[in-house]
Amino acid sequence: MRLLRTLVSSSAFALSLVIASGTAAAGEAQKQLTSESVIEAVMKRGKLKVGMSTFVPWAMRNKKGELIGFEIDVAKKLAADLEVEIEFVPTAWSGIIPALIAGKFDVVIGGMSVTPKRNITVNFSAPYAHSGIGIVANKKLAGELKWPDGYNNPKVTFTCRRGATPCTHTQKLFPKAKLRQFDDNSLVLQEVVNGNAHAVLASFPSPTF
């Protein structure tokens, strides 16, 4: 396995709890959500439905298949404070906001950057944690590239998780480079490790290989 290196941090984002906005267009499920507060609906039901996507090391499964990680702990703490049960609804990250608006769950608890575009359709809580974005590169493929101009090259391939902020950052910072998108975050890093891509913009902390 080729070693990876972590370079400079490029930007910061907040991990936020996301609640369906009353101005978002939706069907009957959305109307029900917006006719009363999300908290009222959760309390009446006695269960908090949490939309989430696995994202090592914040949300993942252990060897027993159980969900663990910081975001899982945050969700469980919120349910405990509300004195309700909790149900996790695993959802592809690229479709998690549409699923929230459709009323498939009450909240999204995950490392979602607060952006103007997202804020049009969903409401963010105050951030409960902060992270940053850096670059992880394959030493053999990217070892001779100069930072950052050398990465903005048609011969350079980046990976990213579909629908995640690093995809947008990669396209903006390195428009000439190729970008391969995956739904599974583990594949995003594995492709770099295997030498099938030069680098990935990754949220900190990232696993060490």
C-alpha cells in the first residue's frame, strides 16, 4: 500500500444539524412537517428519525455492524435530551437534502458545510463542531507536483464524494484536473491509495494509511 501525505488545510466547515425549512416545496409529508415544529412532531411521535451517511471517522459501523462515531453520539445525545427513541436512516449523501425535504426523517446530523445554496431549502442549527479541508495525495503519483499549481493539470485526477463540499472546492480550485465522484466515501480514499487517482480534498481528521 502506498503511503499518503496530508498537506495544508484549505478551508473550514461546520458540522451542523439540519432541519427542514418551512419555505421548501414538498408534498403531503412536507406539509405535515411544516404545520408544526420538528420538535413538536418528534415529541408527539416519541422517536427522532435521523438521516445520516457513513463517513469515517465521524459515522461508521464497527465489526458488529453497529453505528459508531462522533455524529452518532451527537444524535443519541439529542434523542436522550428530548427523551425519545432514535432511528437512524442511512441515506446516500448526494440525496440527503431531498430526502429530508420529502420528510423521510426529521433531521440530518452530519458534516455538512453551511452554504447559501443549501440554506435556501434547509435551516441549519448553530454549528456544534468544526473541521477543515486538506489534501491527501498518493506519494508516487503526486510526489513531483508543485503545490498548488501543479495539481491544476488535465493529467491529474482527483476523487471526491458525490454531493459533498470537497467536490465543489476541487472543481473551483483545480478546474483543469479530472474529477471522479463516488457515492461510497471509502472508495474516494482507496482510489488514491491504489494509485488510480493523484489526490483527494478530504475533511479532517482523515484516516491514516
